[in-house]
Amino acid sequence: MSSTMAAGRRGTVLILALCLLLALFAGCRDKTEEEKSPKAEKGVEAPLVEEQKPRAQPQAQPQSQLGPEERVTVYALSEPLPPASAEELALAQRRVDYANIADRELSSLCGRYPQLIMLGVEEYRNSYTTLGFGKDKPSATCMAYGIAPARGVFDPEETAELKRLLAEMDRLRQDMDRDYESLRSYVKDTSIVDDGRLGSRLAGQIEKNYRAYAQSQERYRSIVESRAAEAQDTILRDHPLRDHVRLAADMMSILRRIADGLEVTDPDPASLDKPIARLREDITRAERLPFPVPGATEMHYRHFLKDARGLLALLMRGQLESFHVQVRTSLNAQWSSCRQKYNAFVDALANS
């Protein structure tokens, strides 16, 4: 490979390499932007457990003091259930705790290193240069040993499946890392003249392993989050804000999935139609639910919904404008604010 194409870009490219690790929606694709790159953090605070399961929606009841042409729909709250037993609550809490720990690990360098590698592959595809990510790498078994589920948290069959998926993610990450180091060596070796054939083959293998990694991670998340959502419902059976928490958790789950899809590439705008429609429905329903616990908790809840609606508007803008760098930067800032508002609501709920 010729070094002429690579020499002038390596300094600027290295600055841009890690900006996506700290921001799910970071706009790092514009190579002309001059941005400082923060170091990759070992862990990122995870939001509360996210709900995936479809749920029965409370029936809408038209109630308004406005005129006939201005009426809005106010949704009724679901009926509370008898509180869970001490044993049910203990198991539910263990599942919620595990889900939160797992989410932090998946959001740390261990879980996000494959996305960094994919940024390097994209750089190679665009300019025949590669990115360096520093000396520290996740350990080879950071998944399998870092978040192996303890006995009794899940059913034996699910425990075995989760352990298999964690080991598979570790293996695929190591395979991607090995091939990426080979790609970097190939780029540096100016004696190789093959019109990019070896580089293209290595990049293709990395991309194939990344797709398998993403599928394994999504399968792992679906099991953990499904059980955590059930656990959350158990804990909130008789809580007056159970519907509000379910909707807020569902919004965060949708946003996390959209963010994961935006990290590596621009998605087909049509692929966002369904999650955006569901997000819009959740926000509208959450805004119109009666809030039986007034005070600071409601204030934090309303602030979270305002930021969620702001994110919805930015996602719709991104669909129209192909998520260019300015849109991604705005999404990054809004997503960070939305997470903070969500966590503030959860903290206020716990202290109410």
C-alpha cells in the first residue's frame, strides 16, 4: 500500500477516533470538524432497566374542560395489583440489579470496543488509513467473567444461554481485534502492492464478525431486559406510578436501540418509521396520564418527557437530512440531557 494517501490524515483521524465511545449519537463523520477526543471510559452509568415486552395499554377516556374542537384524550391508569411476596420481591430485585450491571458493562469499553473497530474499518474504506485506540484494550473474557449471571437469578436454561452468548461475544470481539491489527499492519507496510485486495478481505471479515456480535448482543439483551421488565412489574404492582415508569422505561429502550443503529452507519430512514411511531405514541400517552403523586417527582417526569419529545423531533429531522454532523451533534447533546432527566426521575421516584 502507498503511504502517501495515509500520511497526511493520521493525526486528524486519530483525534476523531474515540469521540463516538462517549456519545451514542456523536457526529464524528465530518472529517473537517476539529474536535478533541475524550478518552474511552471504562464504564458508563446505565439507565434504569428498559422494558421490551408488549403490554396491555390502558383504555383511553375522553376528558377535557376545553371546547368540543379542542378536546384531548386523557388516559386512565391501570388497576393496582396485590403487592408481591417477600420472595418475589427478592428475586425481582436481583434481576433488576443484574440488568443494570450488565447494561453498564455493555456500555463500557468491553462492550463497545467492536464499535471502535468498525470506525477504524470505515476509515479504511474511505481513505485507506486506520485508527488507533490507545494501549488499553478490554480483557479477552471481560464479558464471560465480568457479567456471568449468578445461580438462581435466571432459570437454568436461560443461565446457560446467557453464558454462551457472553462467551461468543468475547470470542467475536477478539477475532475482530486480531483482524483489525492485521489490517493496520497491512496499511503500514508500503512494500505490499495488491490494489487493496488483502485490506478489503480483512475489512469484510471484520464486518461479518461484527454483524454476528451485534446479533449475539441483541439476543443477550432481549433475555435480560425481558426478565428485568417482569421483575420491575413485580416490584411496582401496587405503585401509583407503575404506568409512568413502564412508559419511561420503554422510551429509553427504543432510544437505546435507535442509538445502537446510528453508531456505526446511517440507517435506512424507512427502518426508523416503526420505532419512531412507537416512541411518539409512548410520549403522547405518558404526557396524558394522570399523575397521582404531585411534587418534585412529577416535575422530573415532565422534564424527562420534554427532552424525549425533543429527541423525537431530532430523529425525524435526521430521517429527512441523513443524520449529517450537525444533526448528530444535536442528538448527542439531547440524548445526554434526556438520560440525566430520566435518572433524576428515577431517583425522585425512589425517594418519594
